[in-house]
Amino acid sequence: MESVLLGPAEIRAQAARLGIRPTKTLGQNFLHDGNTIRRIVRSARLLPAERVLEIGPGLGSLTLGLLEAGHPVTAVEIDPVLASALPGSVAARMPQAELEVVTGDALRLAGLPGPAPTALVANLPYNVAVPVVLHLLETVPSLARGLVMVQAEVADRLVAGPGSRTYGVPSVKVAWYAAAERAGAVPPSVFWPAPNVDSGLVRLTRREPPATTASRAEVFAVVDAAFAQRRKTLRAALAGWAGSPAASEEALVAAGVDPRARGETLDVAGYARLARHRPDPHR
């Protein structure tokens, strides 16, 4: 059976036909290895016929892999040339495939046409991977699971737990929405052009945020404050957030957190608890 996926020669030929020169600005590194594409689809652990949201489909390599596995796809592409070419190139290989293409910036995504996707599978541009993941988890509540390919260093940050040297703002904020785990590595050789770094797969499983009377924005504000000066104790780092070092200590003690601890020791539930005890500046 002939493969519907795009190989290295087909990727280059298609880019040439469209006048596309991959740019670092848009983070365009196109997958061309069929085995890697099918591994990504398997690693996503999708439900049968589950609708998938794909960000940055590019020339359609991963899109075809998802469609081949029987998944309808809603693809969001910022490059208008690529977005307009994708339906035709997919139809030439898979005429019956269910594909919806949205031209736009995933960071400004406010709504999606058609049925709501329940899974995110994407080869994300390295420079916007974390903001895109956070924005989608916030604005597309139907997403129950996901698998994203990001720079290996970013993958480490997304899955890091308290106490790890890579644990930081992305780790805590993603943990508000989902459990994150590494799901494999991807070498530069399977892309065109080849990036100068390794990539990592991160599996996301949606869960309820920690119980707290504080809003998500209030929790994220204390997270930002704690890691803005990560070498300092939380008592010092949160002085601006609380209004003074003394007020910071009062809030930390009320939340059951050692004021001498540092931000990287606290999990997302701890930050949610702490946000609830922010002092009232008007008292």
C-alpha cells in the first residue's frame, strides 16, 4: 500500500512549488519522516475518531498522519500561503479526509469552527511553544489530552516537578491545567531544515485545577512574583506582591509555607493556597 505521508523529496518539492523558504521567525521545521510521524500519533493515545486540533500544520506532514489514523483535524496555520494550499494537498492524497483549516495565529485564537476538538497534537514553533500551550489550555476547554513536540529544553521545563533545577513558571502554569510527562525524543534529522537542537514530546492530560477561592489570574500572579527572583527566599521574593516582607511572611505562614523556602520548592497546589492568603492592600 502506497504511503499517504510526505517524504523528504516531496516536502522540498511542495515548498518549492509554493515559493516557501522555511523561516526561523515562524519556527518552520517540516517533519519528513513517516516512522516519526506515526510514532507521534501513537504516542498521543487518541480515542478512536477523536477530533484533533493541530497548530502549525505547515505542509501537512503530521496532518496526514493524523488523518491516516482516522482522526478528523482542525488545523490552525499562521502562514496564509501554507493555509490556502493545505486542503488541496491533503485532498490529493486523502480525498475523503475530514479537515478544517483556520488561517490565523494560535496565540490569538478566540474560537474554532465545527465540532470542538478534544485533543491537541502539534509540532510547535520553538519560540512560542509555552505561550501557545497555555493559551490553548485556557481558551479551548474541550481539550482533554494532548501531545506536543517542542525543543527538548522546553519539554524538560514543562514536565519538571518541584525541586528540579528546570522547574519554573511554565512547569507550574501547565500543572494548573494538566498533568505533563515526557513521551519520547525526536532527533533533528527528521526535519527539513534540521534544527540545531533536539526535540521532545510532552504528553498532556487535562485535570481539574487545585481547589482554591483564588482565581487563575491571582494564582499565576504569585507564581510570576515567586520566580522573578528565584534565588531569593519566598519571604523576600513576594514582598512586592504582598506589600512588604512582613506581609509576605504573614501570607506564607497562613498558607502553611516556610517563609525561608524558595519558589522552586512549591507545587501548584501550594501556589493556589498561597494566592488565597494575599493580604488586602486596603486594610
